[in-house]
Amino acid sequence: DSHTIHYGHIVNNVGEVIDEVMVTVMKSPRTFTREDVVEVNCHGGLVSVQRVLEEVLCAGARLAEPGEFTKRAF
């Protein structure tokens, strides 16, 4: 289903919990870019956000370039 929110945990490669998260899944074509989108919402605070970001990047995600979503939408 599109536009759903899921509760879970981000874990590292040895299974340790990094943080509790809410993940929003939005499937194409019902997004700004008309592509599948996943948003991860974690606790605030520099350490928590940095650790979640590191794990997501290690799993294959990448940071968006400035203006990338607007370019993809048009």
C-alpha cells in the first residue's frame, strides 16, 4: 500500500538497535517525483540522527543533490 507509516528499529550490521523510527512509504506515481519514496523519521539529537544516517548510507542509500527532487519531478 502507498502512503503508509510503519514503526520499527534501525539496526546495525550486528543487529544492535540504533534507534526507534517511523518509516513512511509512498509509492509511485502518487509522489512529487512520481517515483517510489521512503522517509525515515528518527529521534532528534545529533548523535542519534548521525548514527541512523550512517547505517542507511552503508545499506546503499545516498544523499540527494541540491534541487534533485525538483529536477526529477519535471
